[in-house]
Amino acid sequence: MSKTVEPESGSALEELTQDASSRKRFLGMVGGAGAAGALTMFLAACGDDDEKDSAGTSGEEKKSGGGGAKSDLEIVNYALTLEYLEAQFYADVLKAGVVTDKAVGEAAKRIHENEEEHVDALLATAKKLGTPAKKPKASFQKVIDGGEKMVLETAATVENLGAAAYLGQAGRIKSKEILAAALAIHTVEGRHAAALNKIVGKSIVPDGAFAKPASMDEVLKQVKPFLVS
Amino acid sequence: MSSSKLVAPELASIEIKGMTRHAFMMRSAVAAGSVYGLSTVGPFVGRAIAQEGGGDVDILNFALTLEYLETAFYTEALKNVQGLGGEAKQIAETLRDNEAEHVDALTATIKDLGGKPVAAPGVDFGKAFANQKSFLKTAQTFEDLGVSAYNGAAPQIKSKEVLGAAGGIVQVEARHAAAIRFLRGQPITPGAFDEPLEKQAVLDAAAPFIKG
């Protein structure tokens, strides 16, 4: 049972940051020049430094699965990048004063604080493991310009995606401490998602009784519209 | 990680290998009532799974007890809470259904692993059903406790399939907790990190509701 297939997409980011030809292949797979540009930026945010690190790692070591700390760093940097995006989203939204309802505003403020703490914790962890991802350049102006409804619906989408992103990585994390921390963040993202779903009139449990995970590829595709050059 | 509070001290040295999407989908199939494909691959694999899942069965039975408790709580609440209506009633129905599905999935998984599912505990919810307000307050306690219980136990799970399934359940518990908190006008999160609780602390917290 445990000797099943390799993670279908779990190591996608690792491959992309290590192997120019697989990066090219992946970009081709994803499609258009816009997509490629956005992904390159995403990778610049969370992969470049790692690429340098991997230069010193032998292929053999990689194959033998000796790089637990290294693969954990990639997951932590992936999470850090998502948290950077979320934190900026709420900072921008709160600054724009687009949320009018008091209870919703309080929830948004709470979520913003949580995301900032996640950034701090993940940044500290990434530093311990190696080189942290850089803060991605993102813009949420189009969403903010779309008004309160669009802002809240986007927030709900982002939180559901974030929760699924953590769930998608849980089984790949090698360090039990990092797993425990990721789980502690994962459920907070789930809480955010449920509250926002409720606010926008969606089911608090859109997947039913069992939440579904999302792979790195799926998540990358969804966040790329927010990345800017 | 940076904060020692996040690290459950009781974590055993278990290497959790990568959970695959494929594996997760297999688990979803288990949740739906089928069995890892055991009927086709035979008893050898069944024994292997049972061995791998030795400690996992204990964790799953612990989770099952909590899910039984939650299911009974919402089932009785829907019958007994004075003046239960509107959003509170809707949430109670959703949560009852979700918890019942968790019970079914955990029971099936324990059996698949060669374990014996624990019986449903006797329950006593005291004055929790006196009114809608007291019901929601107790519901929040249950859901927050459930989140911390799973977060405390999950890093010790050996099987990546079981870990994936537990992750899918705990996120739903967290969603329940947030929905109830929002309805009550409480902060939707207790903090930025849902801290893990050790098994004994969870059982102590649940003890007042368990009788017999």
C-alpha cells in the first residue's frame, strides 16, 4: 500500500526549480505566454534560491530520498508564498476600506492578522532550513475595484484554495515538527474558508464531510492571475 | 517551528512519507464504504496493512469516540434544544450529517486495518440544550476540541492514507468551529495556529459529556 505511485504532482515545484528542461515542459503544458510569465515569477518568488542550493546536491542523493530538509524547505517556501499573497490581499482590502459590514470587517481583520503570523512563522522556519522564498509581487487592485462582493468572493476562493493547498502537502512533509505546524495552520485556513463561505452564501463545507486536497500545480494555476511583473 | 508551542512534545519519531493524490482518492473510496481493494488483492496485503496500522487503530478509535460524541450531540440537539431555528438549526443539521459520515468512515477504516471499532459512548449533555445560546456555546467547545484533538494525533499517524483522511476530516471540524463562532459573534479563530492537544487532555475535556 505504501509502495504506491510517486506523488502525481507533489514534487512538481521541486522538478521545476531543478531542471530547466522539465520547467520548459511544464510551462508548455500549462500553455500561453502569460501563464509562462506568471509561473516564472512565481518560481522566482519561491524557487530561485532553492535552485542554487540544489546545484550542490547530487542526483543520487535526490533519488535516494536523502533530501528531507530540502523537500520540506520547498513546501515551507510554497506555503510562505501563498501566505504572503493572502496577507497582502487583506492588507490591500482593509486599506481600501471596501468592506462595509462590521462583522465581516472584523473577520477580515482577524484573518489578516492570522496570515501575517503565518508569514512570520513560515519565514522563520524557512530561514532555519535554508533560504526563504522572496515576497511575490502581486496586485489585487482589479478585485478591489470590483467592489465588496467581488472582494469577499475572491477571499473565499483564496481561503478554500489555501486550505486545500496545505492538505495537499501534509503527507509529503518529512519533519514531524513541520507537519504539526502545517496542520496548525491548515485548520486556521479552513476556518477562514468556512467563515467567508458563510459570508458569501456558500456552503461552509463545499466538499462535504471530507475536505479535498489540491496539488501545487492546481494552486499555482489559480494564484497566477494575481502575480504581476 | 519558530514557536516551541507548535511542536507537540509527544511526537514519536515516525517518518511520514509522501501522501499521493492517488492514495487520497483511494481513501475517499474507503470513506464511501469500499475497502482499499482488499477483496481483490487478498489477505496478504490485509495483514500488511493491519501491521502498518497498529498504532493508527488506536488513534482512529480515539477519533471515532469524539465523532460519536459529536454525532450524538447534534442529533439530540435537533430534538431537544428549545427554540432552535434559523441558521443555528441549519448548521446543526449540516454538522450532524458530517459527523455521522466521519463515524462511518472511521469505523470502516478501523475494520480495514484489522482493528475493532470502539462502541459509541454513553452521553450526557447536561444543560447544553436549555436554549439555542447554550447549545451553540457547547457546540463551539466540541468543534474547537475536535480540531485540537486531530491536530495533536495526526503527526503520529503512520499510514499516509490515514493521515490524508484525518486531514480531510480535521479541516471540516475547523470549518464547523468557524461557522459556529461566526454565528455567535466570536472571533472565527482562537489564534493564528490551532494548537494540538494531547489525547489525555482531550479525553479530560470530553469527560463531562461521557457517562458510563
